[in-house]
Amino acid sequence: MFCTQPPTGETSEGRPRFRIVWSVLFLAVSALGQAPVPCPSAALTETQVMELVKGHIPDGRIVQIVSTCHIGFFPTTDVLGGLQGAGATVPVLEALRQDGFSRITLAQAQQEVTLLERKVQELSKAVEGERDGAWAQLDANYQQQRNKAAQVGPKDMFETAADYAARVARAKAGVAELDRQHGAEKNAMGVRYEGELVEKTQALNRDIAALRERNYRVEGAELLFGDYDAEHKRLAANLNGEEYWFTVPTDRAKDLYGRWSTAIVDRQFDEDVSHTRYLVDTVKDGRFPGVPKKIAAPPEPQTAAPSGPPAPARAQNFLPGNCPTLVPNGQLATFNADSDCEMRQVVVGNSSKALVHRYSFRVSGRQHVTLTVDASRGKQRFTPLLLLYNQNSDTPTKGAPLGAAGAQITIDLNPGDYIVLVTSAGRTGGQYVLELKQGE
């Protein structure tokens, strides 16, 4: 929780106590160089940091103060811009950014990402407007030159047919050269503006990616220990009234049981379809994934269906009939809301829906298979969800996370036909590559 208000107690002279403490700190900063930092009783305010910047305190000392005393405000791009305008250097700005980002709440992160994405869109619109204006001027000049170059006067009485034909050919060659030059200039201009946009949005996109890749503490989480299944390395706990199953090694679970109050819960920025949460050991720095029991538990045994014609493959029931089936080829694929299929709630286990790509492959004999999805190669990274089904099951094998933009399934499969689904674990999508390795 960020503290935005300093202490407001009064001294006997009537001056705010925090101002006296801050004055002592400020004088100590100026006089002692790299001496130990005497922090105020509350985290630093934006005003106090601004005073340090304007007071010409050495960069290293400001960084030391920030890392020791911490800041009580979130360093938005606007805040950092104001401090930079006042003279804050890159090391100071980075120290503020790291300190603020390390203790940001999910709500603050979501608000900041929305602001940053809006700024990226505004910059994109502005740069694209400048590019389009430059292209229009280039097109106008080119068209004027082309019209002039394309004009060929009629053959006169003193010109042979061969001479006239040569003149026409020279005019056509000149027009072709103008066309080539215009295309090259327009392409170079587009590349230049694209580079300008990348440069202007690089810091914003860096912060967006950093915020999306972080995990955030679940505020107000009420966590109660249930029991532990040593056979499946499964720790059951009640999280805000819902039972979760966390995968925890036996030695770590036993250790946590003795100091349960030190455990907290965090989650990813984007909610995935399984509502994954992480049990965090704050003492020994361990993180253990878990999902609600209603998602993780195996399905109840089904009563045998009456005899009759075989039912269609259940693994396809959740997709519309016109959903195209793709072949894993290791090529870059892109989600497109206008053409992709929509996955029904029976797949994801809740009431949400998501766009999905469906792939299929066949195993002729028992084989070791590795499926890997990598969503870090495109311009817009996202957290993918990888699901593997056989033709007669609607219970998938879920891919294990590979960082923030990947997932992988490694499994031995019996002969048969299999379906692979790739979707986004959050609200965003983008480009990805799906690779299939069989028998390796």
C-alpha cells in the first residue's frame, strides 16, 4: 500500500513534525555525502523527492535515499516526466521506477497500463498523421513529375519512325524510373516514421510489458489451510471461501504448515481461464501455482450411455462446425477477431469465452511428443494457453508455463488423432509460433 500523506503532528512551535524530520534528513544529505540515511517516519512524498532533485543532491545519494526510505507515491510517466524536467537524471528516475513498481498493487498497475496504452495510441496516431501528410506531399510531387515525363509530343515530318519510337521508349523508361524512385522514397519514409514511433514509445511499451509480466498480491485475501495430499503433492487451502489446490513439494508444504501466517497469495496481471493463483512463501521465497478445485478436480465418472450409434468426438463439441483445422508448422500465426473461432465455456470451466486456434495431428504409434507455443516473437506479446485433447475426451492436458509468453506440453501419446487449442490466457492476443516435435 502506498502512503500518500506524511505525518501531520505539530511541534511545540507549531510547525509540522514531518517538515522538521525532512529538514534534518536534507541537511544530513548535504553534509554527510554517503553517510547512513536517516529516513522520515513515512515514505517519501513526491514533493520531498522534487526537493532533493532541485537541491542538487548527488545522484548516488538520491538513489540511496529512495532505496532506503522508499517512496509513498506511484511514479507514473507524468510524475517521472515532471521530475525529469526539474533535472532528475536517468539513474534517479530508474531508482524511483523500480521502487514504485516493486510495491504497486494490481489496481494501480491496471490503471497505469490503461494510461500508458492510451499514450501509445496517441503517439501512434500523431506519428501516422505526420507520415500520411509527408506521403501525400511526396505523392503530389511525384504525380506532377510523372505527368510531365509521360508527355510525348507527336511525330513530326522530320522524324523517322525509328526516332519517334526511340523517343517514346525513353519517355516510358523515364516514367518507370520515376515510379521506382517514388516507391523507394515512400518505403524509406515509412521506415523512418516507424522507427520514430518505436523510439517515442519504447519506454512506454517497456513499462507496459513490465507491468503485465509481474505478479500482484491479492489484496484482502483470506487464506485458510485445508489438508495436504502427499501422493499428488497437492496442498488444499480455502481462499476467500473457495477451495484451491496448490502444487507444493512435500518438504515445502510441511515447512509452510508450521508458519502458515507467513504465506500470501498473488496472481498474474491478466486473469487466465483457470483463475490461477500463486501461494507465496515470503520467508523462503517460493511460489506455487494453484487453481480452484472445481477446475483441477477430475470429472465425476459418467454413467454408461445406452447402446446405439457412436457419439461424435466430444473434443470437437465446443467449437463451431466451420472452425478451420490447422497443422502445426512452426510458422508465425496471428489471432484475428474477424476469422477466429470462439471457445465455449465448457472448455475453460467458467462463464467466459475466448478466441481460439485449433490444430490437429496424428500419432501412428506410441510416441513422445513435445508441443511448444511461443508468443514472444510478435510486436504484441501475450500469455498463451495451450490445451491438448484426444478425439474422445473433453478433459485437456494443459501446457506448463514457459515464462510470461510461452507454454509447453511434453507427453507420451498412444496412437490416435489429437486436437491442440491455442488461445490467450488474458484479454489480449497477438502473434505466436506453435511447434510440434514427435518421437524426440
